[in-house]
Amino acid sequence: MRSVLLLLFIWTCRSSALIRVPLSKVPTIRSQLRSEGLLQNFLVEHRPDMFSRRYAQCFPAGTPSLRLGRSSEKIYNFMDAQYFGDITLGSPEQNFSVVFDTGSSDLWVPSAYCVSQACESHKRFKAFESTTFRHDGRKFGINYGSGHLLGVMGRDTLMVAGMTVKRQEFGESVYEPGTAFLRARFDGVLGMGYPALAEILGNPVFDNILAQKLLEQPIFSFYLSRKSNGNSESELLLGGTDERLYDGPINWLPVTAKAYWQIKIDSVVVQGVSPFCSRGCQAIVDTGTSLITGPTDDILDIQQLIGATPTNIGEFVVDCARLSSFPHVTFVLGGKDYTLSPEQYIRKEMLGDRKLCFSGFQAVDMISSEGPLWILGDVFLTQYYSVYDRGHDRVGFATAK
């Protein structure tokens, strides 16, 4: 009996060190615009946004290349972001909904002094109401396709699922470009990448958590469910993994460049043939991106192989009735196959009483010193539990339950 109590005590202590952040899945801005019949006009008016680092659409005219570097890598467009969680800033606490994004490293939320219309529909940080706020004095800017998000920097107490992070540097946006933010269900972004990506000087949130020794292990993991809204079951787990959420062992891959969570792909195979990236290529594991992106030539070939055809606004659609005949797509990572079925890589949306089916692959040319980069976004991450280990600079995958 004493041994059972001891084991229970040890398990309870370990569990208390794990911080669970529930994530909600909501319709994307793209889906909202489509349902209101406004998507085509929006894409025409904001065409530069579609060629962003994240969500560049493959228009027939082709997609420009994007070269990574400190001055150009922070080009965001969260039109397809789906998974958000809650944080608080300040004393007393002020609540915000943020994208927990492994593809960036900055924390920002709207400021009470924001002059953009987008800020009026979101929660805004009131620095003058927080007794723990410290003004930084510096300005920051993050480049978007249609303009710059501008703001001022400060530091304050951050709360994530009951965990207190002191003196956290963050940005207060005073200007948010474009109309996309006006419809966003989130208030801001909490970046989970390496410090090399940060525009805001100082420790990113996870680095601050590690510096303050708030976790037993320098690890976080994501379980992203395909269920929507209140039944999402998705979560970010800080400090470890949850074996109840995945099957089999975790397959580890070393980080190849410490900025994004960047890893090597051995190859990409469609139904056992037509290999892409056969000599190996680089990929970013990105929870802030909805789709799987890759070099234009490769993605266009994949679209053809899965029977997807382009629309006049650059999206690729398939016949929903033919999904069972489509090929499987396999990513080989660390010698292990990660296979996506048509049901997994095709996105379904309802438009009135019509079901629409869209390809989960998207073309964007990201150029780095290691060559073209792919992005493994939520289409991949809903199928595979992902683990991010800063102690050993590696990313792990296991089949999600």
C-alpha cells in the first residue's frame, strides 16, 4: 500500500510539472470569406498577401521566390490559422487569444492605443492598468504582404495555463495592416521558434520559461485534433508529452538550422512512385500554417497526381466523390514513412448545402542556404503528434490518436 501511495505521489508531482494549454479550432478567415461570397474580391484586393512566407497561392502566373533572412523572413499571413489558445498579460490579468506558432518567435497583442480598425474587434492591452508593466521605449515592426504591423515594446507578467512567466518581453501593436486581422478570431501571436527568428529583442516566451526553470524538461508538444470548436480536444503541452495522445514510439529528427524548427525530409512519395525531394530536402514544422507547402514545380506535379485542378483564384479543388481513388502521399522522415490518405490531405468545407473539397498542398518557393524549404503545417500535424525538444535540438513525431 505504501508503494502504491508513493507511486501515486511521484506521478502527481510529475503531472503537476506539465502545463496543458487547451486549443480551440475555429473556421479560418478564408472559410468565413468564402461563406459570405467575399473571398474572390478579397484575394484580388490583397493579392500581395497571397504571396507571403506562409500562404502564397499558386496563381497561373507563378509564385515569386522568398529568400529567408532577418529582414524578410517575418512575412506573415494567418488567413488559414485555425488553432488558438488563451493567455493573460499584466496585473491584474488581461485575457488574450493567441496563435501558438512554431513558425515565429515573437509575442504580440493589440495595444489600447492601436489606431487600426482591426484592433476595435479584438481585446487590447491596457498598459496603464497593469501594476507590473514596464515600458521598453523601443519600437518594432513585422512585415506583412500588405504592409507592416507596427508597435512598441514592453515587458510584463505572462500567465499561460496557470504558469507565471515574469518580465516577459512582448510587443503592443498600434497599427495592423489589411482587413484580414479584422476577421481573425485571435488577438495576437505567441511564437515558439528559436531566438534567431525574433524581431523583438529579449527572450522569446519558451526561452524565458526555461531561464526561469518553470519546467522539468525543455520540451513542448502539440496534439491537433481535426474536430471543431468546443470539441476540439487539441492542446499544447509544456514540459513533456502525453502518451495517451499518440501510438508507438516517438521518432526523433535533429534540427538542421536553429531558427525555425527545421528538419530534413528524406523524400516525398506519391502512391509509391513519382518521388520528390529524392536526394533529401529541408522542411519547417509549423503549427501556424494550415497547409503543406513546397516548391512550385513539385507541388504542381503533386496536384496533378492527386487530380486537383486550379480555380480562378489559385485554389486547387478535387471531386469529393472520387476521394477513395486518390493516391496516398508519403513523407519519409528519418527513415520512417509518414503517410497521408486522401481523407487526410483533402480539406472539406460546406458552402450552403454544397460540400467543397480542396487540396491540402500549396505552392510557395522558400529559398534558404540549404535549398528550397517545405512547410509541414496542420494538414500533416493533425495526423502526427509533434514534440519539440530544445534540450537536444530535435523534433519528434508519433502517430496521433
